[in-house]
Amino acid sequence: MSADQAPADGRWARRFLNAAVTGDSGAARTVVVEAVRAELGLARVYQDIFTPALEWVGRLWAAGRLTAAHEHLATQITLDQMARVRQQVRPAGRLGLLAVVSTVEGEQHWVGARMVADLLEEAGWSVDFLGPNTPVTDLVGHVAARQVVDLVVISATMEDLLPTLGRLSAGLGALPTRPKLVVGGLAATSQPALVREFGADHVAADAADAVAAAGRLVTRTSRPNPPLELLLASVGRNVQQLRTGRGWSQQKLADAADLDRTYISTVERGRQNPSLAALLSLARALEVPVADLLGVEPGRASTDATMGTTGS
């Protein structure tokens, strides 16, 4: 079945819902496997299957037809399947942009925020996903510590938590470079004018809309080029992640790239300015484009550049 032939009447969502509320994780996985084989893509799997299924779960719980235990089980099965699909997605490339995704302070519902984080990563963003109920002061502090964050995405489902967005926007505005702020969730979409008054640059109708808005609001040319030390730290982190993802030691990478192990170590610690020839050797050894080594995740220089790595 091609993506164009994929059912649009909610049958997959209903099958997934039935599996989730009955605790049949195997049946839930079967639905997802079929969707992946049909080449729906991550966004459609999230929007056409997971989202309506969870909305139905919420309505059934509100009507007293499901217990909290059933609701929690359905949510966890959905999260498990989201993780399964997420592992099969490889971003087309790295944008060199960083987003921080969380929920508004006090908010415990975070599946929607996780969906946005996954779709941003698929689109080539680097993402710090902070999960639910991140205090405003801690979230702003995290953004400040990362030095340059391009986008903050917040999910809010409870209207009484919306005033917290004002404090968050003010805190972000006090930073040297204010990131764009996108807010989604049931509470946000029901009070879009209020959310904009609290400083949101965009009120997202759903996860896909949040990602589309991110693309409009932020580009690589909308901020100055990062300093050399940040670039070196990013290259080092990318090399290390690609190496460990293959299960390689620094020595194995050094042998494959015809470089010295200590050279690999200094590159990974952001202490080495590698030549173009060295980058080409590393890219060939890791079987990735050179661009994958250069992709910048802003804000990590202050931490990664001072962290040692082992050659295990």
C-alpha cells in the first residue's frame, strides 16, 4: 500500500486505540508496522494514528468509560510505539539549529511535546527535550547555559497554567539572544490571543504546525555565525556520537581514518582544529557526509569543550 492509498477514515487510529486501551502492545505494534510499511512518514503516523487515538482515550476517560489506569496504560503503549518509530527515522540533514522543547510549568501531559521534539529532529533540528513540568527559572537557565538556542516550544493543556508563559517569555527576553517561542496544546489553541499576549511568536494547532512554524520563524541566517570554539566543540561531539553509535573505540576510528588516537581524542574534546583532509578521512571512515561532522548544535561549547573522553 502506498502513502496515497493509506486509509484516511481513521480505521488505523481505531485499531490502535483498541489495542492501547486493552493493553495489547503487540496489536498496537502491528498497526504501527503496517503504517511504516505504507510509507506514511513520521508526521502522518503521529497525526493520523497516535493523536486521534489519544484524543479518544481522553474523551473516554472524561466520560468515565476508562479508568485512570487504562488511560495511563494507553499513553505508555503510545509512547513505546513512538520510540519504536522514532528509532527508524534518519534526518535528511542537520540544520545547525537548536530547539528546547518542554511543557509549561505545572503541566504533566507531555506526549504532544514529545511529538514536536521528534518531528523537529526528523526535520534536521537538534533538540533538547526536557519533558514535563519544567520550572520557568530552570528552563530559562538551561537556555542561557546553552548559549544560543534558536527556538523554545512549550505545550500547555491546562488553561490555569497559561499565565506562567508570561514569566517564561520575560525570562527569555532578558537573554542576550531571545529564541523564538512557539506554544501549543489544548489550552493554547483555545486561548490563542491570550497566549500571544504572553509573548508567543506562534500558537501551534498541532505538532506538524509547530514544526512548520519553526521553519518560518528561524533560519541559519537569522543569527550570527558561531565562534570557532563552538564549531570545534560541535565537530568533536558529532564525531564522538557517530563513533559510539557504531560501537567503535577511539583506536578503531583512528585506524579506519588513518589518524592517531590522541588526535581523535583532542578532536572529540573540541581542542583540535582538524584540517579539511582530516575531516574527509573521518567522514569516509564513519561513512557520512562531511556536513554531518560540521553540523552545529549551539550552546554546547561551554560544557562539551571542557569534558574529557575516554578511548574505551
